[in-house]
Amino acid sequence: MSLADRGMGQSSVVRAKREQLLLLRGLRSIPVDSQVVLEMHCWEPMSAGQIAEVLSETEPAVRARLRKARSQLQAAIERLGNDPDERRSTLDDIDGWIRSLRGYWDG
């Protein structure tokens, strides 16, 4: 199957890569403990209860950490993104973009 078969033109592919790069830059700019909970939740994907068990924390504490991490990531994307449309499309589906980055590490 080609990109054309999937309805993606070259500009769509380039834009998607730019959004992934923006997200990656945003993730790298937030505190490591925030990165960890987002990665566990979006990449593994683990529930707040499962993360709480791994981190020896309560589920409400993990949910609060996830909210804080998302807020930090959103602020980072707003700060780092130059193109308003790119920022908006990245922010509209943060979880999906984080999952899309998984392929870079899964090989």
C-alpha cells in the first residue's frame, strides 16, 4: 500500500513528521518524572492503577501526576511550536502523537 492509497500526500507526511518532532521536543523539555508517567500511560499503555502499583503510589496521586504532565507538555508545545496550526493539531491528539513516536524506539 502506498501513501497515496492511504490518502496521504507528501505534504501530509511532512506535516505529520513536524508534529511528531514538536511533540518530541516538548516531551524532552518537561521534567523526567512527568515524561515517565506519560510514557507509561501512552506507550505501554498502562492504566493509572497499574502505574500506581509500579511506582508505589496511590491511583489518585498518579492521576494527578498525569494531569500535571499533560499540562506541562501542552505548555511546552505552545512555547516551542512556531506554526499555530501545527501546535493546534499536535495538541488536539497528544495521546495519539505520543503513541506514534513509539515506533522510533520499537524499531
